[in-house]
Amino acid sequence: MGNSILLVYKSKTGFTKKYVDWIDEVISCQKVPFDQINNVDINNYGIIIYGAGMHAGRIQGLKEFKNKVLNLAGKKIVVFATGGAPYTEEIISTIKTDNFSANELNKISFFYFQSGINYDKMRFLDKTIMKTYNRILEFKNDKSDIEDGTNKAISRTYDHSSRENIKPMIDYLNKISN
């Protein structure tokens, strides 16, 4: 019971769920959608993982998750986010700064897994916002390299998910669960 693993997740377009399933194939854990977390006694787990997609620079549902687990004594907390942006140190640093305080990062291990964009599974409002932003970038003169790359990246559905992306987190979990 001491180092058993609970994997809580929120997946709107399917990318996070894909990663959850890959993680579940490699490590022994109980997985539960975030909206069912109240049906589980989180005190029975030594390691609690939360995974969710990025939306407008924020990890979906993270604030509510932190409210539930950050004050639990003796728990190892791991958070992963999925998003369409590539894995770069600059992007990881920005995600950490926008989603965690320095104190929280002392208590939480964070991982990022590149995924993609799925317009077919997006809510209408999210799809409209993305398409509008894409059009603004498309017609902007003197785009920076980042704006040009973003414009191309959000123009259509794509999937850059890879099983290989979970390896650093799996290695970390193997290290802390022994």
C-alpha cells in the first residue's frame, strides 16, 4: 500500500488518455478520471500522478487537483501535461512558471509529453478560438519564427504522441517506488 500508484487524469481530446493507457501498460497503478476522484480513497496511495492536457497555457484541472493533494503528508506527487507544442526547455520552463509556484515545484515532479491537436474532438468554442488565432497569425505581416511555427502547427489536426515520451517519467517512478 505504501508506494501503490494512483493515476488521475483529465482528457478532453484523447491525447492524455492515450498516454495514461501507455503508462498503465508499463507500471502497476489504479487509473481514475478526475471527475471520479471522490470515489477513491487517495490516502491508500503513496504516489499520486495527475495528467491533463494544456489549454491556453494552463494544465486543465491542475488547481483543483493541487487543492486535493498538496497538503497530504508523505505522498509523492507527479504531474504530467500533454500539449501540441514541441518539447523544448523554453516551453517546459514556461509551463512550470505558469502552473506552479516555486514551493509547489519542490513537492511536485513535472513531466511534459508532446501530443497534438484534434479539432474533431474539441468543443465548438475552443475550436473557434484556435481557428481565429490561426487566421490572425496567417495574415500578420513580419511574423516571428515562433508565430510562423505556431501558425503552421495549429492549422490542422495532428498527433505527435509517442510511447518514447513517457520513458523519463517511468524511470523516475521506478526509482521512487522502490
